Amino acid sequence: MTERRHPRHGLDDALLTPLRFSLMAALGTDAEIDFATLRELLETEDSALSKAIATLSAADYVLVRKGYVANRPRTWLKATPGGQTAMRVHVAALQAIATGSTTSAASE
């Protein structure tokens, strides 16, 4: 049986902050982006970005790869398939809320 629920139930707690949402949007589906580029793109500080990455990594939404370029440490990030799915569901819930939809079908 299909239950009708308000679309806000489709929002993902891991994506509710503007920085984490923006980070996932920047990564898109296949992009691997380095930390410094994300920091500049998202106009944020190292500590805030590190916290956002830690939260998304704990949720298995991003893969973190560390390495070196010219003997300098670098960190690269890529959205996981689960993170991509979570982002699609979250965006769909936001769109349903924005368009005034009061219910959505929830699969059981």
C-alpha cells in the first residue's frame, strides 16, 4: 500500500546545511574536485569545509582520496552513488515543497 506523506520527510539531514548541500551540488555526478578548489568555489574556510566533508563522509556520501602533488599533500573528493541518490531525493523534496505539494507517495 502507498502512504501519502508531506515531502519534507524526503529531506536528508546530512544535506540540510547550505555548505553541505552546495558541496554535493558542486561534486555533481562524476566530478572529483580537490579541497582547495572546493574551498574557493564555495567561498568558505578550511575548518567549515573540513567539518562538512567529515559529515558527508560519515554518511557515505563522499569519497575522500588523499595524495601528494609535487610533495605537497592534497585531498580530492568525489560523490558516491549513494550520495548522488540522496542528493536527487533531497532536491526532489525541496522542489515538491517549493511548488506547494502537500503530499508525496512514500514507498514501503
